[in-house]
Amino acid sequence: MSKHGFFQITQKVFLRRGKDLLILRDRKSGFGDLPGGRMNEDEFYGDWLESLSRELKEEMGDACEIKIHPRPILIHKHRVSDGNHPCVIVAYHGEFLSGDIVISDEHDYIEWVDAATYDPKPLFFEYMLDALQLYQKEYVPLIPEGKLDSKVRFV
């Protein structure tokens, strides 16, 4: 008989600036990453978007304005490389509105890439690679210009 698992939750943002998608590289692992991060235990019963906002400010500074669409667009499995913990990705669509991104020391690389044509294989690994490829296949065609409007519905 198998036992129930315990999983961490990481919230990530597919952050768009028009046709471009923001990618990062994790300093410790050297693998590709998206803005966002793991939820603290005391944040679980609170507003998850506040937890995500905290992570975004930690990773990108507070000199930029971002619109996060509150309904998750993607749920995916993940393994946190630091400790090899099983994790669930809850991913959101975000729009970069203005300002300057100042990345934290958690990342050592930042780039805006074409969301439709970017090849994530050289940088992304395992489940984050799967999630990014799924986003490119399923969601980028629905929002080619990066703006989510009331006519676009994710199910």
C-alpha cells in the first residue's frame, strides 16, 4: 500500500512582453527558470497571489509593473533541484507593463525570447522543460501578442 505524498508548491509566471517571454537561469543549478518560486508554509491558507507577488519582488525587484492574471493556466509536476523535492508548479500568465527588472542573486541570466520560436532545450531541464514546451504548444498560439483578453479562455 502506497502512502500519501507531501509536495511543495511553486508558483511560476509565463511573463510576456508582447511576443517575448522572460526566461531566467538558476544560479545554483545552471538550469532555465521562470519568475516565481516556492510557497512558504504559512502562505498556504492565505492569498496565493500575495505569495507569488512576494516571490516576484524578491527575484525581480520592485521597480517593474506586472499584471498577473489570477487564474492559473497550467499545473505541472516539478522536482526542486535543491534537495530533490517533489513539487507542483502552478503557473500563471503575466504581462510586463513597465519598469526595470533587477534580478536577485538567485539567478545569473535573464533574457526576453520569442515565445513561439525559442528552443528551451539547451537551458531548461526535465519538468520545467516539459512545462515550457507545453506552454509553447498549447498557450502561445492563443495569445501570440502576449495580451490575455476576455475572449481567450483557458480550460
